[in-house]
Amino acid sequence: MDSSYRIGPGDGLRIYVRDNPDLSLSVPVRPDGDISIPLVERMPAAGKTPVELARDLESSLSQYVRDPLVTVIVTSFVGTYSDQVRILGEAARPQSIPYSKGMSVLDVMIKVGGLTRFAAGNRAKLVRTADDGTQKTYGLRLQDLLDGQISRNRPLQPGDVIIIPQTYF
């Protein structure tokens, strides 16, 4: 699996064009995955690495600027949808979180603020989609993990979904 960061809708980018301060600026990646800068009305950004985007911008700018040298720096991270981890159900703050290398279930639970008082944390499920599109479901014991049983922690992968059900009354 390629571990290079892929730009996603909502990411913030700092674009630097050497010796051209008027072309150097910060831009958001629009929901459609494109960006706009002076002289380049529309450039697809989502799904590209910062280096790939920089080369594409150099190619587009070369008709206006002699030998442009572009650097793209991601300043705020959302990532592509396939690179996010989603937490649904009885989390204190259900949300999608950008995947980071080495991320674990505990990291995600801290980010979402833990479980609600109605959560059945030990009946939680991790849904993982393989490269061939098949899905596997794994049981998680989130309440045990949050109660200090660190052996219940599990590594996460991009695209994982954690589903936390509600307790039976």
C-alpha cells in the first residue's frame, strides 16, 4: 500500500511558486476536489500527492511563467474519503477522522470523546473493506479498552468504520 498522503476535499494547501509571490497563496480544496489559483482556473487536486499536484501546477503555469518551480504543502488535513476512519453510533461525537499512520482504536476513541452513557461499547464492531471490495467485521470491546485494558486496543487502517451500538433496555 502506498503510504504517501493523498490530498482530499477540505484540505488546506499552501502553494509556493518560486520568484512569483503573486502566485503563492493558501487555498482550500473545494468539495469537488479542485483548486483554483491565479492563471489556473481549475486544477484537480483530490487523490494526488502534494508532489504530483506541484508538477501538474508547474505544467499549467509554464505557459505563463518561465520554468515555474512549485511546492505544495498540506496545512490542514482531511484526506480522501477512503483515507478516513469513521465512528458511528454511540460515540460522544461521531465523526470521520483523517487516518494517520499507526492510528489505533484508542486514538480514535480519545478523538471522539469516548462513549455515550447509552453505548454498548463491548458490542462494538470494526468493519474493514479489503482491496478486493470484500468486507470483514471484527468485534471490539471498547468499554474494556476505555477501562484500561490496553490489550483490547487494535491498529486501524484507512477506510475502517467503527460502529458502536446502543445498550438494550
